[in-house]
Amino acid sequence: MDIYILTLLSIPLLAALLVYIVPFSKAKYIPILALITTSIISIKIFNLNNFDSQLNLKFNYSHLITVLDFILLLFFIKKGWENKDKPILFFNISSLLLLLFLELKIDNSPNFLINIDNISQIMLLFVNIISLFIFIHAIPYMQKHREHFSLKTTSNNNFFCILLLFVAGMNGLIITNHLLHFYFFFEITTLCSYLLIGHDRTQEAVANSLLALRLNSLGGLFFLIGSTGLYFIFPSVDILKIVQKAPVNSLFLLFLAYICLAGMVKSAQLPFQKWLLGAMVAPTPTSALLHSSTMVKAGIYLLLRFSPLFANTFFSTTLALCGGFTFLATALLAIGQDNAKKVLAYSTISNLGLIIACIGINTPASITAALILTFFHAFNKALLFLCIGTIEQKIASRNLEDMRNLYTLMPLTAIITVFGAIAMILPPFGMLLGKWMAIESSAQNILLVLMLALGSAVTVLYWARWAGLFMGYKLREKIKLESQSLLTRIPLLILLLAVFLLPAYSPWLYQEKIYPFILTYSHIWKNNLYLLLGGSFQNSFGSFPLFPLFSLAILGFFIAHYFLLKAKRKPLEIPYFSGLSIDKSSFGYVNPLGQRVIPKTSNYYLLQVIENSKLALWIDRLSLIFILLFLGGGLR
Amino acid sequence: MKFIKRLLLTGIKKSPWLLHFDCGSCNGCDIETLAVLTPVYDAERFGVINVGNPKHADIFLVTGTVNRKNQEILNNLYLQIPEPKVILAVGTCALSGGIFAEAPNVIGGVDKIIPVDIYIPGCPPKPEAILEGVLKSVELLEDKVKNGKI
Amino acid sequence: MPMFLKLFLFLLSPFAIGVILGIDRKLTAYLQSRIGPPIFQPFYDLFKLLGKESKTSDYWLSFCAYVYLCGAITCAFLFFLQADLLLIFFVQAVGSIFLVLGAFSVSSPFSQIGGQRELFQIIAYEPLLIAVIVGIYLVTGSFEISSIYKLNYPLLAKLPLLFLILTFALTIKLRKSPFDISASHHAHQEIVRGVFTEYSGSYLAIVELAHWFELVFILGLISLFWANSFFMSTILVFLTYFLEIIVDNITSRLTWRFMLKNAWSVGIILALINLIWLYKG
């Protein structure tokens, strides 16, 4: 076990070093080899069932981490100084002082440094595997990207080096049990995010990277305030011990709220969402890895770790309301977007809000929902981001309207994107399974359930529109498979398979990982656990027959596909356009000036309602109110 | 296939959907045609529905003369109606061009462009005549189905 | 209820819906002082469309039409199995989404705009239906339909406002005036048929049939409001549908803005009030 953990951290770091030194053309496959190793190890760890979750390590690396922590903070302060950014300076200097104060007080005995439980197994699994596919996809992508932006030849070395550093940091964050080590890895993700957003060095990229640094430093400060407070009430930095033994009183919850707030900043919840939207200027692998599937899950993971502490409190309900509000509000904002990556960003924030709402409801069913959503959202979003990245490089635009009739140009990618979008909203796929659990478990809280109902409808609107956009194609144009690098195509296909087939695996995931996790806190999470009966999730108020639905879906797909093939035997006719046509293949007309006019349609973006800055302003204000409510939710 | 054909036969007798196209008429015929759909004549008791889309239609009812500008539209609409279909020319103009026949931009009757099955003369024809034409065309549709033209 | 009876009722349900739609047209004709088509007219239309040639303007159209049918049949079937209501609702969404996707796959402006409007219809009625389902849960303590049949009083007594909302959602789902925004039922108020424009021949028949199965779910939901007496639930369904027809005939189409605004404000507020009654009561 020790050796596994050592490799999980050291292999990506070593690879990062190698990539940094060796020229990129030679170092191309090093990251992939490293990630294959970590993926295999994460699968091995995932398959372990009985192990000592709290490892006693022989060596103590706490001091090393302390030193690195200070270096990191000094680096941020330097960046703040260089860019004359007062908030960054302020947040990081305060963090520095707080950290200094804390480090003087705590003991760094090595016997509780690492804790691996069922949720860390799940997190390790998907972080490593998804990173692997994103890295494979990134190799041809970054080559083109460098040519397109005419960046320095070493830029790709830097890029992959930072990405590998991020993977190591993320692995560390998942397995650590030390509150301040968690903070260190938390800041590592901040660092990677900052560096990767600014990778292209354009003016916009630099500005947005600073924004990300500013908000995430604030998150780090929140984390330190919270942990200092917690330490004074319950003098321990052992996360597991805090969760199991700490006295839950109002002051404790107040400081816990700060820690949760740090998680919410990392997960880009309202009103801290701006940095994630800005982060979309980064190259697509960054967005796919950091800003949708893994890094933002760090915040969720933090909340999940602490969730048993505040079960059955009003504090928890307020957290759920914050999440629910984010879910609804950002889904509304997503309607007004025609930038594909922005839609994905809003959708990410919105789904993270849903997950946080599930954590806030804090019942066995809702925690199950949160874990299932986290797992499937990671795969689904990674797939969609990679698709958009591929499309974006082909058509040189991120605008959704430019992607209309994409089926003509790149049929395979278009279809994968459509299926990815469909898997976000329809049964029997994982996201819907999670949403179903979320709504059923939130039904006791009227306000929350109405928010979820409205939010889920809006989600359907923008995903259905998205899927419809890619499906059309121009008549009588010979459609042939687009040529793309195998390194681009394989990750897309494998992730598509994962999105489609993994839901069938979810009963086992539940039975072997989620269920035992919930049972460990059975004194808190008692009622209405889901039981598996013949492949269907059941508890006392609902049932989701996953296997029957899955087989019906497959059957339906083949029936529809049969008729699709049957229809393909006949030639296509031009669509109805009041009988007007230019020639036999296109509808439209020739106007009095002799110009060919082909009518264009575009989506309703509801710009008067949604993009209205007034609405965005009100959403920000309301979210502040919810955050305030949440901060004081434990006081009583 | 035989079963579907029998279903079609039952259906088509009772549910002929009609597409009405004004191909440059003086609107006299159109007023009479629309009168057929009003409560007084109530074509819907025979299942007739006035649809706005050739892709859903069975009967193509054309009024007015064909000119050079709209001959293509007439042809397109005709092509977009799925088989089996019947074409009805209503009014003198649709039959021969009527008083506009000599005009330089006018080509003539509808049958110059597309094959017409039933001619209903009159300027304008009475609603009863149009209704009878529609019912005649239902018989024609039936024949077409029987003769295997689907 | 024994299994074979459920299966029998399930197989019978589309015929019942066909007859109801026939009566709908007859009644509408009566209200307009016409004679109107025969009661079995919807079946004739369906048969005819099944046999007609289909003009395909996009191959995906046929795929989407059949997925719509499969989704709607599954939804109705799950209803007769008395499964989880929320699940049935989500399965219903599969069908309606694929109808829209089919419309979107053709680049004709008519079907595109029809698809967009149909999406607005969907987001108008979805939250309302979820609110109704949550209300039922708060009364019975379970999302399963079977638990409703165990009550010894009608749901209507506890959920009067949610019943009102359900009829609101029904109007939108049926595409009846004033909410026949994506496509009005018999194209009386419209130039082309909105979201159905490009579905022709047998595809239109499939879509129509799928719509019947969806109605099984919606009308079934209404019948649940008086579930403890078979007679009363039938009466309730017919009464509600009759009111639907009256409303259809005395109103004209409104804009989607109006629909969305009212569904999201009035609808949600009424739902909230009713849910608060249940929560505190």
C-alpha cells in the first residue's frame, strides 16, 4: 500500500521533471506512460476492499510540505506584487500570517497523514483515468495550438509539466488526512489553474488568470480561517478525527462554514463563479481537466469529507439552499450563452451546485446522489470538452451558431457530442440517475425541490438545443468520416463508451463503494438507504429499475436504428420552405438583385431576459444573501 | 405490406387532407374554397382538413393561373406531396388561364406544369361543386391505392 | 390488480385515447355548430398516415420518431406497472426531447422555430409536473403510484391547487389553445405545422401514436387524483378533458412569453402554497 501511494505522488512529479527537461518532440509520450501507471495503481487501489484505511507511514514529510507551502504563498505574493493586484496581496499575506501562526502550534506527528476510504478510492479512479484520456487528446491538440498561437517551442513542455504537477497535487489532496497538507494541495491546484489559464499569454488570458488567482486565494484564506478556528475548538489537524469526534456547537459550525466556503470557491459556486468562466480562455485540455472534471471536484470532495459533521442541522439545509440556488441561477445564465465553452462552464457550475445541494440535504440517499453525480459528471464533461476542443480547432470558432450542421463536416465528432449532451439529461444514464435521487431526497424541503425542478427543466432546454444544433446537415453533400489523428479519436470513443456503459456499472459502484461509506457513518445516516434489488435502486419512497430501463433503452436504440437504416435507402428531399428553392438541393430563393438567399435560423437566447445585466446583478445579490444565511446557519 | 395497404385504404377514404394553393388567382375561388371548410358546408365531416404543409397533404387544390414566377413553386409543392396524391384544379383560370390566358407573364392552366386529375370549372365554382370535386378525388385516391400506387 | 389485467388495460389505453381525441373533435365541431368528423376519425388519420409515403428531409428524423415512440410506450407501460412517478416523468422526457431533436435536425426555419417553441413548452410544464409529483409524495410518503391506491380519500382533497396546476400543464402538453405554441393541433391557426412540419407520412403517424401514449400518462396522472374510486376517477378525467376542450375553443393562441411567465410565476406560487399546506398541515 505504501508503495502505491508513493508512486501515485512521485511518478507524475518525476514525469513532470522529465518533460520539463527533455525537448517536447522526444518527451511526447512520457506523460502518457506516467498516467497509465497511475491509472493502473488507482484501479488496484480501487479494487482493494479490506485494508487499513489510516496508514502509518515510516517517514514524515510534513516539514517539507510546510516549507513548500510558504514558498507557494510567497510566489503568489510575488505575482500579486508584480501585477499590482491588491486583493491577491492582501489574501496571501493574511494567509501567510495565519499559516505561520498555525504551524507554530500544531504537532506534525506522522501517524495520521494518509487516509484512504471509499470516496477517495472513487475519486482516485476517475481523476487518474480521465486525466489519462485528456492527456492523450492533448498531444495533437497542443501541437496545433502552439502553431496557431505561434508560441515558443518550450511552451508545450511547460504545459504538460504543469498538468502533471496538477495530477500529483490532486492525488495528494485525495489521500491526505492532514488538514494543512490538504491546504497545501488545495493551493497546488490554485497554482496550476493560475499558470494554465495564463498559458497563452494573451491579454485576456493574463487578466483571467489573475482573476482566478484572486478568487482562489480568497478560498485559501477561508480555508485557513476555518482551520485556525477549528483548531482552537478541537485541537487536532487529523481530518478523520475531527469528523468523528469533534463537538458540534455553533461556534464550531461557524468555522466549518469557512472551510465549506473554501470548497465552494474551488467549485466556483455563486457568487464566486467568475473565475471559472474566465478560465475558459485556456486551451481545451486545461478546461477539460481542471475546470470541469477534476479540480472543481476538489471542493466537492472537501465538503463530502466534512458532511457527516453537520448532518441534521439547519446549517446543512442552508448549504443545500446555496447549492440549489446556484443550480437554478447558472442554468438560467447558460441559456443566454452562444459560446460553447461558456455553456459548458455554466453547466459545470450548475451541476456542482446540484451536488452541493445533495451534500446539504445530507441523507443517505442524497449523499449517494452526490457521489453518483460527481462520478458521472466527471466523465460526461470530460467527453464534451474534448469534443468542443476538437471542433473548435477544426472550424476555428467557439460560437454555437457556427457549429450548426456540423454533421456535414465532421460526422463522428458531431454525433459523439450529441450523445454526450443526451447523456446529460436523459435516463437511464448516470447524470439522470443522480438527478432522480437528488429530487427524491430533497422532496422534504419545498423551496429546494422547486429550485431543483425549475433548474432541471432549464437544463433540459439548453442541452436539447445543443444536441439539436449538431444534428442537421446539408443536403446532397457527400458525408464522409472526418480524418483526425488517432490520438484525438481514441479518447473521444473511449469516453463515449464510458459515458454510455458505466451507468450499467453503477449498481456495483454503489454496492461496493458508496454503500460501505454510508454505513461507516450509520449513526448519522440511518434511514432510507438505497438497496439493490434485481439491478434497481430502491428505498422506502422510490425505485429506479436501472437494468430494465437500460435494456429497454438498448432495445429502443436498435429499433430506431433499424428504421434509420431503412430510411437511408431513399434519397433525401428538400425541406419545406413555402415551395421556394434555388435548385434541387437547397431551399431558399433568388432575390430581385439576383443574390441567393438561404434562410438562417438561430436559437432563442432570450437575450432580453437572460443576458440582461440586471438579472445577473440580482443573481449575484441573491447568492450573497444565501451565502450570508449559510455562514450564520450554525449559530443558535 | 398487404395489411398496411388495407389500413391505408380504410384511412384514405375517411381522411383526405387538403393543401390549398393560390397560384395567382383573383381570390374569388379562394373565398369559395375556404367557404367549404366553414360550418355551413363543413368539409371536416368527411375528414377533410385544410393543412398548410404539402408533406402532410393528400389532395392538392390549386386555384388561379400559373405564371412564370410561380411555376417553380407549384412544381415544388407538387413534388413534396407524398404518394398517393390527387391534384384538383379549381376555377376557370386554373383550368386554362381564363381571362388572363393572353397575358405575357401567364403560362396557362395548372396542367401545363403538373398533371391534373380533376377539373372543377366555374368563375368561381360553387362551394358545392368544390366539395363534390374533393369527394371525387377521394374515390380517385382509393383507386390509386387499389392499383398499387403507393 | 393482477398482472394480466394491467397488461390488458395497457394495450387498451391507446384505443381509449383515440376515442377520447375523436370525441374531442366531435365536441369541438359541436361548439362551432358543425357536424364534425366521425368519432373514430383519429384512427382513420393514423391508418392513412401509416400507409403513406414518407418524404424524408433528414434521416435522423426517422430515428427520432421511433425513439419518441419507444420512450412514450415505456412511459405508459411503467405507469400501468405502478412504478415510481418521478421516474415515469423522466422517461416521458426522453420522448419529448427526441421529438424536438428530430425537428432540429432539419434546417427548415419552420421546423427549427417549432422545435424552439416546443422546448419552451417543455420547460413551462416540466417544473409544474415535478411540483405535482412532489405534492403527491408529501401526501402519501412515497413516489410509487401503488401507494396512492392505498389512500382512502381522494388526493384532490389535499392537492386542490396542484390539480389546477396539473390542468395547466395538461393544456401545454396537449398543445391546446391558448398554449398551442409549437404546433396547433389541426393547423387551424397556423401556416405550417411547427414542430411537426418535417414529419411526414408514417413518421407523422408514429409521432401521433407516441403522443397518444404520452396522453395515457398525463390523463393517468389526473385519474390518480381520485384513485380510490374507479368511477369517480373516470368522471374526473372526462370532466377535466371536457373543460380542456371548452378552454381550447374559447381562447386563442398566446405568446410563449406569456406562457413561460405564467407557468413560472403563477404556477410555481400556487404549487408553493399547496406544498406549504401539506408541509405544515
